[in-house]
Amino acid sequence: MSIALRVRLSIMMFLQYYVWGIWLPMLAQRLEKNDLNLKPDDVGWIFSTYGFGAILGPFVLGQLADRYFATERVMAAAHFIGGLLLIASAYATTFVPIFTLLFIYCNLYMPTMGLSNSITFRALGDENQSSFPGIRLWGTIGWIAAGLSFAWYLGMKGSTTFAPVFDLIGAPAARDCLRIAGVVSMLYGIYCLTLPHTPPSPSKESDPIDKKSAVLESLELMRFRSFAVLVSVAGLVGIMLAFYFACENPFLEAIGVPPDHTGAYMTIGQIAEAVVMVLVPLSVAKLGVKKTMLIGAGAWALRFGLSTVGYPKWLMISTIGLHGFAFGFFFVVAQMYVDRAATSDIKASAQSLLVFVVYGMGTILGSVLSGRIRGMFRTVAGDDWSRVWMGPFLLTLFCMIIFALFFREGAIGAEAEGAALRARSEPASH
């Protein structure tokens, strides 16, 4: 693999998560008491938009990329149009327009998470699959850079140096998490046109590219029990992921972190993830997929369990690092497993299936439940965070038990077909 190719893919991952890392962690600051002061239920529904976007969007864009258009062109259109929608949402001030704009945007953005993985795996080829975590690491770095750079931007409030610029665009404010993300998204859309050309690919030379719905073929992988268990458990874990994004920002504020600094503190998780990403190939090679993913889920259980205590402040902040550790060991390994299981003509749709269950179904349930549960356990003194965090803690333990009992690591899908083909081609021994 050439250095130039690795750099191009790494920049793609950096921008992919830089865009998301600006608006998602800081959106609560825009929606809640520090700005628009929307109701908890409304906030929960708005956070569910990226879940809805992961339900319909991935299968539509995955089908387009697997059957009709080059993946990088689908990515370019999605990010450029999405950037315009983000900028528009920054100027909305009530529930309905914010929800509508972000709903449409997320149906364009969420599929690109799977598509960026698909471009990377396709460009690397079978012989360089172990390089994926190192390239995906730059997505984590992009998220860290987003949080730190936006915190720096908010810190310039009142600066005389940039006064002429702020007179033109307005003083730094929470809504700028959407405006800045929109501008970067449009630039990223243009960059996507420079990515490795990734046209639709038939699984066999004799097959027409549009022989069958790639979506339906990816769903057929669910007939393999271990694949079904992995995808189902990942969807349940997605509920906890939504809890984290919807609740961590106000939780940090509740334990005494200044509102303008919460985004920067949340990058601790991504810093830990960056370290873990280097260890992922080694862990998979030594321990296998199952044990590595169980370690990741265990880190989440520990993180939520400690959060139910709520103090001391330094420990609550430290547990953010466990989120990054869990994300790298659980979801990145799951992405590698899904790519390994899918045949070449449905890889984008297979990745989209994982996005669908994790960031779609899991996110909608998690976001809506987070709003309801926070409202249920809200007192005159504020949220009862011990009870709020207890739900995801118990659900994570349940997921670990199910995964440990029913997941069996072995050759499925593309791997099984390849093994059978090699067996048939080998001469019989006597």
C-alpha cells in the first residue's frame, strides 16, 4: 500500500469525524438551558434524528454505491448538500424546523459512515485489512480536533483581535457548532471527489452489477447465527451510545464543568480511543474478535456503573476515557468482522446494515428514552443522574451475557465461500 493512498484515506477519516465531532457533542448546549431552553422530550427527539438517518439513508445510499454510482461521488453529494442543511439548522430556533433540518441532514450523513469504511476496505484490498484501524484512527483524531478547536473558538468570545470578523459573522455562540460543521462538510464534499475511484463491483465476473438488491443480500447474512448475534448486540449497545451523547454534556455541567468546556472534556474519550486503535489489530490477533469485543463492552459497563455514583468530579471525568476504550474495541472490531463476512458486491450495504442497527434503531431508542428518563427522574434540584445512568449500566451487562453465550467466532459469508472455493480447487490427497 502506497503512502499517498494511506494519506488520502486518513484525511477522509479525519474530515468524516471532524464534522460530526463539532456539532453532536455541543448540540445540547444549543438546545438546552444555556441557549434555546427546549423541553427534555424535544431535546431527546432532536438527538434521535441521527438515528432516523441511520435507518433509511444507509440502505438507499448503500444500494446506490453498490449498484449504480461510484461510492466517492455518492459521498461528495451527501456531504455538500448536508453542509447546506447544517448551516440552515443553525438559524432555526424552535423544535419543528430544527428537527426537520437535522432529520434530512442525518439521512445524508449517517450512510457516509459505512461508505467511508467501504471505500477504505476496498482500497486496502484483502492483503492490507490490518491497516484499517490505523487509518480509522484519524477519524478519532478528527473528533478530538473538532472538540478542542471549537472550545478554543468559544474561548475567543470578547477577543479584540478577531472583533472585525465577529462583527461580520456574529460573536462565538453555541449555534456555531452547526454553522462551522456545515462549512467543513461542504469542503469535505469537494474533497471526496479526489478519493480512490470505487465503482460498483459484481461479486463474480459473470454476474450483472444490478443482479439483485444489495440490501437484501446483506440481510441474508443474518442467517448466520454469530453474524445475527453481533449485529443485534451492537444495536442494543447503540442505545447506550445514544445515552452517552445525549446525557454526558449536561452531566458534566451538573458536576461542575463550565458549559464552554464540556466539549473539550468529552474529547478525553477520543484520546483514549486513539491509543486503543493502535492495540486493536494486536488484540484481535491474540485474543480474537469475541474476547476483544467483550473487553470493549466491559469498559462501557464499568463507565456507566461508576457514573451512577456521581462523584468525585475527577473520577467522573476520568470515566470518559473508558468510552473511547470501549468504542475502539467494540465497534471498530465489529466493522472489521462485517467487512470480512460480506462478499465484494455488498460490502457497502453490509456496513450500512451495521450503521442501521447501531446508529439507527439503537440511537432512536436511546435518544428518546434518555429524554423520557431524564424527565422522569428530574427533581427540583435537577436530574437524578444515579438513576439515569443505571439503565444503560444494566443493559450493557445483559448484552455482554448474550454475546458471550451465543457468539461463535468462525468463517461465515465471504470467508466461508472463499474457504469452500479453495477446498474445491485443491487436488484430492490419497
